Amino acid sequence: MKKIIIAADMYEALRKERSFLNRSDIKTFTAVTNEEVLAIHKAEKADLIVTGLDTPLMNGETLCSLIREDQDLSGVSMLIVCSNTPSDHERCLRCRANAFFSIPINNPVLLQEMYQLLQVSPRMSCRIPISMKIDGALRKMPFTAHIENISISGILFRTAAYLSEGDTITCTFSLPGSSRVTANAEIVRVVESKRKKEPHVYGVRFIDLSPESLSAIEAFFEKECQPV
């Protein structure tokens, strides 16, 4: 049984979506304040917490710090919703959230992020927002895409190409300060755009990474996720 604690207003916006939140093996708790989030987590030991950065009384930074500094509570993935500003993004990184999501919220993409965070360990699921182009290929048919974030285990990207869950692709990209990385990857999640001509969102899991590519990704990951 996976346990999720989510801010009540976010849950209301997500509950009508057909998603993994409706599965019988998912137990969801809602909280109005981050004080409630902390109390529920102490009692239930959740797998994922989704809350806001700027909330009354206790903000998301304080909540993250209290949880990360407590050995009994720290093994949870945390996703923080914040405004789309560099300063708020930096605050989310400093408080050691696994991922953050900017307002305005795209519900299907937020659910994709939550799903990914539930599938892998907290360390593997730490995601770094990054905007860059990748060159991809599916059965030798090329396509281009734009990465939105990266973790050690995979990437989230947008593309006009139509891909299916279970497809194996090849993708090539350059991390800042690193040589080009080429990786085979599996499509593990698909969020189709509801509007014509808008790109689809895909969650991708790396497979068969070369030692050089894995080393480059881990070096980038360790540098960007370094606690301060």
C-alpha cells in the first residue's frame, strides 16, 4: 500500500482525473496546513508528500527541513508546488525537495510527476528542472524533444512525436559541463495533450546506460542536488 499526503486544495483539483489516485493500493490523506501534513506523516510514514511552498504558518521549506533532519521521517519523496520564479525554484532545491512544480498547474503533468516519485527510491527520484533539446529515435525514425527535468533514473520530456508506453527509444543530449550522453530508454508514462498541435508529455526510464553516460548523469545529479 502506497501512502500519499496531499494539500486539500490540490487533491480537489486532481480527484476527478482518471489516474492512479483511484487505485485500491493507493491511500490518500489530505491536509489543510503543513502542520497537518507533518502530523499525518509522523503517524502514517507516507511514501509521497505533495504540498505548497508558501503556505500559512508553516511554509514548505520549514516542512522539508523538519522531515529531512528526522531520521525516522526522511525516507519520503516530497513534491513542492511553487510560483514560476527562479527564486522559488532555488528555495525548493535548497530545502531538498525531490521535485517541484510551477504554477499554473497542469493536472496530468503533476500526476505524472507524482506517479514517477512513487515508483522509485527518494534518491533516484530527485529531479532537476532543465530545459534542453534532445535528439531521439524510435525504430530508426528520428524526432526532437525538449527535456523538462532529469533524474538519475530517467527524464520527462515534451514532443510532437507520438510514442506509446513500452516503446524503447534512443535519446542523445548534452548536460551542462559534460559531453553528449546517448542512452536507450523505455517510455513508462504517457500524458497526451488535450489540445491539438500541443506536444505530448512522456516519462522515460533509462535502460542499458553505458558507464560513461551513467557517470556523467550522476556527476550532474550530485552537483545539482547537493544539500546546502
